[in-house]
Amino acid sequence: MRVVIAGSSGLIGSALVSELRENDHEVIRLVRRAPAAPDERRWDPPAGVLAEDALDGADAVVSLGGAGIGDKRWTEERKLQLRESRLVPTTVLAQAVARHRIPVFVSGSAVGYYGDTGDREIDETAETGAGFLAELCRDWEAATQPAEHVGARVVRVRTGLVLSAHGGVLGRLRPLFSFLLGGRLGSGNQYMPWISLDDEVGAIRFALEHSQVSGPVNLTGPAPVTNSEFTAALADSLHRPAPWVVPEFALKLVLGAETAQEMALFGQRALPGVLRSQGYVFQHPSVVAALAAAVPEGEPAA
């Protein structure tokens, strides 16, 4: 396939480029600067500009990226940035997919779509939840509709916490554990729907290659764990203790009440129903296996 990718320089995007090329697909990368390589095409989402030849011969378009959800406190200005950095590029690409009649459009989303689900197991048939992230994900997914309206196969990948040696949630947590500051958040009972980076990109490739996959798809490991269980598994993989508890009030003081509630205290016991029903085989079916891949044996904690 010839696959055009937006967001190819991020953690997931760069790994996806490698995954696709290693499996004999051609990749075209959309960049927001002057192209510097034969596989690059220029685009400017805020201006609604996409190079005329960007989608020439494309079999699929993948839309990833967006400002970091947990990078800053959610002020009203920051929330607007989070929305615009997702909705604007997705809309531009969905409209381009519709104009050029590209058959497949894979667009990012997140398990935040479900809000806080407690200890209830959910799959892609679950209804949307409440909160800023749920609303953001609803609107993010709705931005794909121009492509869907012309008959493109649209896949909305609802990603969980991606476990990687190169950044993501582990990039934030590992320094804390290395300085013996690791611990559970609040009660620790909230579920953390994790996925290894290998399975994240493997599942996106699976969605591109399998025509029966469409609609919302949870990109989460098959065995979600609570924050307490995740903390214990990470501490064990790093050979560090994790004796501390970060109380709810402290999280809200540092992060802001809304950010702390939705980013640290909400949880989703989200299962990959579509991937399992379509026969995807996970490389890392447990959080222990995913952490072992992200933190190789003998590697220092920091």
C-alpha cells in the first residue's frame, strides 16, 4: 500500500513509519515545513493547505498527532489548543480523503472517549462518557465524517497508554521511580488501559491491511490493570520500590482539579473487542510483557 501519514515524527508515528516500511508498504510523510526528502509533502492544517500531489496514488491516509494531553495544566487556552490541534488537521485530511476518493482513513482518538468507567469492562460498543476528554474525543471522531460520507473505510483508533522505552507515560514515570519516588495515584483502583508500542503500531497496520476493520477500535492490551497493579509491575521491572501514595488532593493541587481528575483519577477498563474478534495476535498480551519490552533486563532505571 501507499500510505500517507500525518504526525509521522511523534512517538507512535515514527514507529508506524518503520513498521509499514519493514512490511513492504510505501510511506509518504506530511510535514509542516519545506519538504527535505523525497517522501515528504508539505501541508499547513490551520490554513487548510495540503500539497496538490500529497495524496497522489494513496491507498490510505493515517492521521495522528495533537498537542500533548498531559503536558500542561488545562487552562481554557490550553483546552482550546488541545481541541484545535486535533480537530483542524483531522478535518482537513478527512475532506481531502473525500475529494480524492482515498479508500481508507485511519484517524486517532483515545479511550478518554468513555470517560470514567470504574471497574466495568467495556469495549467499542460502550457509550461515550462525561468530561472534557470524552467531549474532545467525540468531536475528534466526528471530524472524520466527510471521509465516511463518501464511502471511505474509516477506522477510529481509540488509544490507551502507550508503553515505550522512548517516551510516553514511561518517560514521565521512570525518573520518579529511579529516585525512589514511585507510588500509586489516589486510591489506585482506577484502571489503566495500556498497550505496548509494538502492538500500537502493529494494530494500526492490521487495521490498514484488513478491510473488515472499520469504525471505533480500542488500541489497548487485552488485560487492563489498576493503577496499583501497574505501579507494582513497573517498580518490579525497574527493580525499584514504590512505597508512596500520591493523595488525590495533592494531584489536584499540582495539576489542577480537572486535569488531575481526568488524567490521573479517571480510569477505563477498556478491552480490544474489535482486534480480538478480527484475529489480531498481541505481541505483548500482559502488562508485565509490555514493560519487559519497554524496559529491557539489565537496563538502569534512568
